[in-house]
Amino acid sequence: MIKLVIMDVDGVLTDGRIILDDNGVEYKFFDVKDGHIFHIIHGFGIKTALVSGRHSRVTKVRAEQLGVEDVYQGIHNKLVAFEQLKKKYSLSNEEIAYIGDDVIDIPPMILSGFSACPSDAHDEVKKVSDYISSFKGGRGAVRDIIEYIMKQEDLWGKMMEKYLLLDKHDIF
């Protein structure tokens, strides 16, 4: 059973575009549908973590909005973060899912129990992925991949039962 979903940020949770204005203020594009799925899986006790090769205040802010406790930035050897998270939560590789889009993500993807990528990921990443979303990064890929995981883990039906309850006060 997957207990932790680790993902890259740029190109996975965002569409990969980074916009800088004249003052050096950074902007990124996130998809609200990707964001909502975080609240759903957290309700099932599944942890999430972001691991990015870049430092960005925008990433930190978005992680806070999504309830992501573990945010690693400026990480060029993503296996380091993978191993730290594995140890922190006392997990086996099989209990970890990893979502990546570029070659820097390949080492932890190979070790993970489940690996996935957006449809616009690098071809080498697609070769090591257990699942390739039909959606692009920052355009619903994270939502699609996590829904796929939930369906494989028999959690999707349980989640839908909660949303279909007449008493709406018990929803995540």
C-alpha cells in the first residue's frame, strides 16, 4: 500500500513555465484540480512531499496551501530526499510513489514501489514509469495519477462514498 507520494514540482505540479517580472518576482502556474486531490489523500493518511531542484518561495507557499509538510528545495540528487523521507516515515520502497518528469527524477522513480509521470515528461522518464498520465504537468497530471493510485489501493470508492453521504459535515 502506498503511504507516501513524493513529487517533483516544476513540470509535474506546475506546467514547467517560470515567469519572472522586471523586479525578479517569480510566477508559476498550478492547477486547482491537482490541489484538491492533496486534501483527499491526506484524509486517508497518505503523506505527500515535494522535491525540487530549484529554490522557490512560490513552491513553499503552494506547499503550505496544500498541507504538504515535507518540502525539499535545491535538491539535485533526489535520492537523498527519497532516503530521508523513507527513514523519517519508516517506509519500504514499495510504500512510496514518485511522480517525476525529467531525468533528475529517474533514480528515485526506479526505487519507488510505483512511479508515474505527466504525458509531457522526458522520454527517458516515461521508460521507467509504471503509469503515464494522459494529462500534462500542471494541467491535471497529479490529480490523474493520484486518482489512479487511489483506485489501485481501493480507496477511490471509499472516498466517493463520503462525498455521496447526505451528511456533508463528515467530508475530509
